Amino acid sequence: MSQDTLSEVLRTVRLQGAVFFYMTGGRRWTAEAPASRDIARAVMPGAEHVMEYHVVTRGECWGGIVGEPPLRLTHGDIILFPHGDAHVLSSAPGMRADPNVSWYHQAQLDQLPLRISYDGAKLPTLASPDDAGMTTVACGFLSCDIRPFNPLIAALPRVLHLRAADGGGAFALLIERAVAETQERRAGGEAMLARMSEMLFIDAVRRHVESLPPETTGWLAGLRDHFVGRALALLHEQPAKDWTLEALGRQVGLSRSPLHERFVQLVGQPPMQYLTHWRMQLASGLLRNSNRTVGSVALEVGYASEAAFARAFKRLVGHPPAAWRALRQPARHRPGPPRAKSR
């Protein structure tokens, strides 16, 4: 697998971890989380896409997408929902609860980590640190850009289950340590939680790729293919280069037609079309995060003509570059929901 390509994508789509809480449940309990789009503004203001994950740090439970068969989770297991689906965690399969969207907006998310207690199907309540629930789950959120092009999220399944027996337990222990440090209000505790969330996600993706059957197709399968993975790495390493299919084929050691067919079979689109999409993702970041002119951005991502770049950007993104920038930049300064002050 091309690790560098995965790292480049994660940097460019601004993977970030934030917001953390502990959830405890007794003998019979249910916690239902709404779709992440319904709570994104509360938990990670300004994020384009939010994912939620859970680590079973004590006991066992069941978890899965609403309306689908749940998975049994044991101590050290991690379950992650890359597409932000509504999901349920419970003491037994088949249980449901009120997702209670308003709670996320009312919770004091500036006092991390929260400790939440569930009793039957009742709404969550804040719990004391010495809560003696039989099952404890550490929960967190991750955000990333999804537009105009994020090949990774589209390639992931709706649920990632990392079993402790397969190596997930080490991360569960590290997360528990990070939570303990934050509870003690040690300097850097929240930053540690954020970095641990990102590390957990990257490890989950890598292990998912390694477990894919040989016949699997998709962007992740392309990363581990000898020829397509090398082609992807080159396009990501040198996106502004004046690539042709012939030149790319010479670099990876495969002639034009076989490379085109293999790339389309695995990634789902031709190499040059993929390059255009990735250039637009890079351009969107430059437009959003800098004051560079549209012409300068065009040159940075491989367009000699500002007009050609503007046409390609509008065709893929839906707005001309300047208009897209005007729509996105105010969101960087838009305040999130009010936070309760610490006492």
C-alpha cells in the first residue's frame, strides 16, 4: 500500500480529532446517536464531515447502524462510522432509544471529557467519575473535508470494526490514558485526545486495507496495487506536472492501455480525470486558507491558464474559484453554539 499517498490525502482533507466523552451503562441500557450531520455544528463547528467512533474500555456491548444487524463488541474493540450514520450502542441486540439531538447542543463540551450515564432507554445524564457502570465506552469525533474530492471516505465501508484480538486493544489503552490525563486537567490533555483520535483512524484505515480480499476494487484497493498504487503516488507527489497517460505509464512500468484499464477497474475513473479531481481538492484548500490570487492557485495546481483552471473548478465544484472562496471563508470565523462557562 502507498502509505505516502494515504498520508497526503489525510493532510489535504484536514483530518482532525476533537470532543471526547465516556459513556457508562448498567445491566440494561441503550444509547442511540443521530446522524453526524445533525450534530456536527454542536460537536465540531465548521466541519464539513464528522465521524464518530467508540472504544469499549470495560465490559461488552452491541453496536451498529440503525436498522442493521449489530456487531458484538468486547473489551478493547473499536467501532467507527466513517459516513456518519445514525447508530446504536446497547447492552443487547435490537434495542433502540431516543437519539436526543438537542443534548449535544446543550452539553458543556468545553469541559472534556464528559461522563454520561445511561439507564435503560432513558435520556443520558452526566455521571460522576466513580460511576460503577458495568460497561464503559470511550467516544470521540473526527472531522475532515469531504468536498470537492475526498477519495478516502467514499472508499470506506459504513462501519469499521477493529477487534482487540487483532491489535485494537493497544489503542484502547492509550485512549484510556489520554482520558485520565484530561480528567486530571493536565496540560495538553485535549490536544492529546485529538491526536489519539487521528492515530486511531489512520490505524483503522490501514488495517482495513490489509484485510481487503484480492478481488476488491476501489481507491483503497488501488493504493495496494503495484502499478496503480505507484501511479497514484506520482500524481499526488507531483500534481502540477504536465502529466500524460504515456508519461505516467513509463514511470510505473506499464504501457498506456493496460495502465488505463487497470486504473479504471480499481479506482473507478481514468488517471487524468482523477488528477483533475485531486487538483481541485488542492486548489480548494489554497483558496480557503490563503489570500493567494486565483491565478497563483491555478499555477500551483498545474494550470498555465487562469481561465482554464476557473472552467475546470466550476465544472467540478459548481462555483467559480472566487465565488467558492467567498462562500467558504466566512465559515472559518462563524461562531459555534454557545458554550457553558467553567466554574
